Amino acid sequence: MAVIFPFRAWRYDPERVPVQQAVTQPYDKITPAMQERYYQASPHNLVRIILGKSLPADSDTENVYTRAAASFQNWRQTGVLRRDPEPSLYLYSQTFRLPGDVPANQAPAERRGFIALGRIEDYSAGVVFRHEQTLAKPKADRLHLLRATRAHFGQIFMLYSGAGKVDALLDSATARDVDIEVTDEYGVVHRVWKISDPSVIASVQGQMQDRKLIIADGHHRYETALAYRNERRAEADTGTGLPVPYDSAMMTFVDMARPGLVILPTHRLVFGLPSFSAAQFQAEARKFFDLEEVDAGIDAARAMAILQQAGHAGTALLAVTAGSAFLLHTPNAMGAHFFGKLSLRQQALDVVQLHKCLLEGVLNISEEAIRNQEHVSYCREAADALMQVRSGKVQVAFLMNPVRMGQVRDIAFAGEVLPQKSTDFYPKLLSGLTIYALE
């Protein structure tokens, strides 16, 4: 069962530093340019902790992790960060418009969830389910930071099925003044209300106890928290059986049946192949899919409209080279030998068809090379993908429809995983709205 707890969050004191100048996107979404902008925004911007700058003289005793720990300690001691007086849950609302290839006059959407501590569970317990594979290097980095700071600065994004019951318990909080309101660089408005009523908290805990959880975003941070928990347990002399701080991590829980849950596509860009021929690729791709040529000068909006329409009938991919564009659909049995032991659920996914049949099968890019982003990169917006292929920066762009929420749910609950960067839940959860210190 899912066990959640209220907690006394550390939060920025708005009289010391405007929250707008202090919070950030999740660490893995911060580009070098964003990192510099955050550094310039405030000497107390959270980037100095979650993604600090390396210095030439760094050593085992002075580095990004030791500086992060020193900053966190200093900000607490000097009142930049203040701890809430009572254990609370935090209602979290995000109001947004979709980015990129959509009309500018679209109506805003809202996604609601709540921030709480969630007990860390082994996957084998059947409570928390993943849907993506993780990589060793990001987990090692986050583990070094967690060891140094002994705190969680961003939330793991968890999905559950609750038929809106938990939201109904928390919605009354929005009748009073908001505790935090921030507009991020993408125009997303983030609002947070602190909920400290013990009866409401107990009701939410009761509603959540029978829920299963799917990690939407934060697989690396979850597995880091799990590894840290195991380390601390191994160090402990005796077990009391009572909850301890490292048994939990800070999470945002979102009901997957509620409005505002958006998954965006992540398009694939292929570059640097020593002998790429668009004509040869097209000929080889015909062995695995039906092909329809489309206007080589197609724009992003039209491309996504074609994909969306074709996707109603099953797999649909749009391949674009410098001088051609064609729709791939209706995969045939020729690709079956590339799938190995993958289930029929996985084989039905566009991203799996693309990776196995086209990237690995036709272009001979190995699974390991894809994981290491050799010859394959990723982008969110179709317009960017088209610009890169037509400018000659990449050899072929593959535009895709997003994975559907039902597919993510079914894959996760079956104990299976998707390729890296199969899902892009939008918008991201800001880091620094609430902070969970283990000590």
C-alpha cells in the first residue's frame, strides 16, 4: 500500500529572497544557459545546490557537493530558508498552455496534485512501479548530492488512480490565499497551499493507502533515494521498526484520471552516421512499414496533424530528411525478429517500433549507442526537429505521437519498461517550492 506522511517543509522566506528568483526546473532539465541565468538571478538560487558549477581546483574535500551542503546549512542558519511550524501536506496547482506546435489562443489547462512524503518501496513490493530504464551516471551524481546535503530539493512525480477523491478533500484549501505563486520561464503558473488540518491529512492518508504508484518523472531520484535508504539501514546498529527520515522521499502525487495530465512526444534526431543515404533508408524502411510520401516542405503543424490522424489506426511515424518526408505506418511481420522477448504491449508502441525496426534494424545504431546518445538526440518541438534536419545539422528526423497514459499505466503495472525518453510529462515540477531535510 502507498504510505504517505505530512512533513515540515523548509521553504524560502519571501522577505529574504523572492521565490521567483530562487526556484528552478528539475536538475536534468537545466541547460548550461539556464544554469548561468539561475546563478545570476540570486545568490540563493537553488541551482547552486542541485546543479552547482564545477571549479578547476575542485578536489575530494572541495567540490560541487561540499559547496551544496555548505550553502544549504548556511541558508537554514541565516533564515533564507525557514521550516514550517507544523507537519503539512501541500496542494500544488500548475496552470499552463501547451508549448510548441499548438495554436497560440488555446485555453489554459490545470494540473493539480499534492506534495507529501512517500515511503520508499522496493519495486518487488508491488507498490511503486517504474516505466523507464535508468542510467548509472545520473544516479551516482544524485547519490553524491544526497549524501552531502541529506535533503530532497525536488519532488518525485507520482501517478495514482483515485477517481478524484483525494483532490476533493484538498480543493477547499484554494478558497484561502495562496502560500506560494511563481510563474516559470515557460509561462507555467505554479501555486502552492499549505494544508495542516490533521483531520484532512488523515483522510488523505486513508484514501492513499490502497493506491499503487507509477513514477512519471524522477526515476533516477527515486532509485537514488532507495540506494541511500539501503545504505543508512546497513549503517544502523539496530532497527526500532519506527519510521525514519531516510525511509521517505518528497513526492508530488497526481491522480491520473483527472484533467491536465499531458504527455508530449519526444522526437528523435539521427546524426553523424558515416554513410547515410536517404534513398537507401527509404527503401529499407519499406520492408517493415507501409510508406506514403508527403510534401518535403511540410511545416510542423501539418506534420503533427498528419501524425495524429494516422495514429488513430495504430503506429505512425514521420521521417524527414533534407529533401524528403514520408509517413510510415502499418508495421508488418518483418520486424518481429527485432523484438526479442518484448511483450505485445511493448511492440505496439510507436517508440519501440522506431527504436527496434528503424534505429537498430535499418540504421544499425546499437541499443547501447542509443542509451549513450551516440548518433541519436532528442527534441520536444517538431519545428525544431524540422529546422535541424533542413539545416544539415542532423541526417534524419523522426516525428512521433506521444505515448498515451493508458499505455504507460499498462506497461508499468506489467513490470515492463519503455526506452529512455519515451514520455515527456508537461509541465515539470519546480524544485525548491518545498524542501525535505532528513536531519
